[in-house]
Amino acid sequence: MLIKDNFDEALKISEAANEFLTHYKIPASPVNYSVMYLHISNRHEKLSAELERHIEKHQTIDLTFIEGLFEKYISHTHSIDKQILDPIEKSLTSALEKINLQVDSDITVASNLRKAEQALSKHEYHKSMQSIVTFFMNSITSSQQQHSDLSLALTRSCGEVSFLKSKLEAARHEAIVDSLTGLYNRRGCDIKLQSIDIEQVHSSLAIDIDHFKSINDQFGHFIGDKVIQRIAKVITSSISEHDIAVRFGGEEFVVVMVNKTLKQAHEVAEKIRLAIAQLKLMQRDSKAYLPKISVSIGIAQREDELNWRELFEQADTALYQAKSNGRNRSVCL
């Protein structure tokens, strides 16, 4: 655990992280804050070492550099939640529980004192004791107000931590998902592959849009983006929830067919290719249809001792063969 449930220490680190960001005029977004928190707390040696080398070389500490550190050391892990936010949230919750227990105790004591005051008020010779009871009641009332204010502040802090956790989850999601298509990007693909048993039978599709450059040149990048989005939808609707669809770059996609043979992968590839060939895409302004869209697909199956990179290379080799053989076809390697 990063901070051993020490609330005061967590606040000091938080203040120092914010001061660092303010000094370099970097916004305290969840991503930037997380990098600085890990650095200030000295709990991520590699991140801190790279940051300090950067400073020693008198290089600019800017938003791009900080986001680069986040992507390199943090974005693919849940270390922020586990090492930073969870301990802070636990400390806040624990303190809040103790305060609420004290408030409950204060209420009980105040109730008993009130009963004692009422009883003492009936007897003239207990006036001095009644004054003491009244003093204690006033003290308890003041304590209750202080506890109430602190409880409210802690409740707000807990809410802020929960909000930050949700923002970080969104940041992690953005780091692994292609914004245009909603498919995984390369980083997201790498992360998903870690959860797959590579010893099982797996296949890969390498999919490339035929003559995509001419679409961009003739109709513009906006239309090109729409074509990419439609093809991404065809791919996702053609595969199972266990398979991994990736926008590998530009107009190229990769699909990891989890626990499927070459024959099964080829059937899916043909389903995708034929569905795309049947698309009728219309320009919204001119109401004119775009030329027919087609894709070429390379298919490979993981053999013994073959790693993911080699599997993708084989699928890419098969894709090159599909392109060389006339496009709009699937080729198995």
C-alpha cells in the first residue's frame, strides 16, 4: 500500500503535487495529478527517474511530457486506484465513521445531561450543580457543531475522491480505445492479449480497406472517417464477444479470434468481407452513393511457439497476398 492509510500524509502529498503542477502551469486533471502524486510520494522509481532526468536537462515540463509519463507508466494499470485513491478513500471513510460515532455519543450524553438539568431545576439547593450541567451541555453542543462541520467536509472529500476515481477510469478507457471507432487501439489490444491463454488455438485477421486513399482524395477525410466507422460496426457485429477487434492504424484493422481455428476464422472473414461489399453508403449532402467499398483480409493461425507479434505478422503477410491477388478477398496463410 502506498500511504498506509495515513490521511495527513496523503493530504501533504496531494498539496505538493498540486504545487508542482501549478508551478509548471499544468492543469490538475486526473491524469496529470496521478503522475505528480506518484512522483511526489516517491513510490514509482522509473517514473520519478525519467522526470528528474528531464528536469536536470532543463527540458520543458509540459502537458505533453506529463501525459507521456502517464501513458508509459500508469495508463495500462490500476495502480492509481490501488495505491493512491483507495488508501485516501479508506482513510476518509474511517475518519468519517469515527466522527459519526462521536456524534452519536455526544447526542447520548447531551440527552442524559438534559434530563439531569430538568431534574435539578426542581430543587433550589441544586442550583450550583445545575450550572455545571448547563456548562457541559453548552460544551457538548459546541462539540456537536464542530463534528457536524468536519463530517460534512469529509463527506465532500469522499465524494471528490469517488469523482476522481471515475475520471481516472474514463482516462484509462480513453487510453486504450480508438476514439473514432470505439474499437481497441494498439495499447488496448496489448492489454487484452494479456488475459488470453496463448497456449490455446487462436487465429488473427488483418483487414485493410481497398483503395482507401482514393476515397479520402475524392470525397474528403470526413467521408473517409464515416467509411471507417461503418466498417468497424460490420466487424464488431460479425465477431463474438470473446474476440478482440482493433483499429491497428489508419484503414487497417486486426481481429484476434479467440480459441478459433483457421477454418473458423476464414468463415468469419468471409462474413465480414461480403457484408462490407454489400454496403451502400450515401453522401448526406448530394444524396449520391459512394463507390462500392471492399476489404482485403489476411488470416493466420497461431502455431506452436508462435507469439502474438509473429501471429500478426503472418496475418499481415496473408493480407499482402490478398492485395496482390486482386483485393476484395480473404487469404489464409
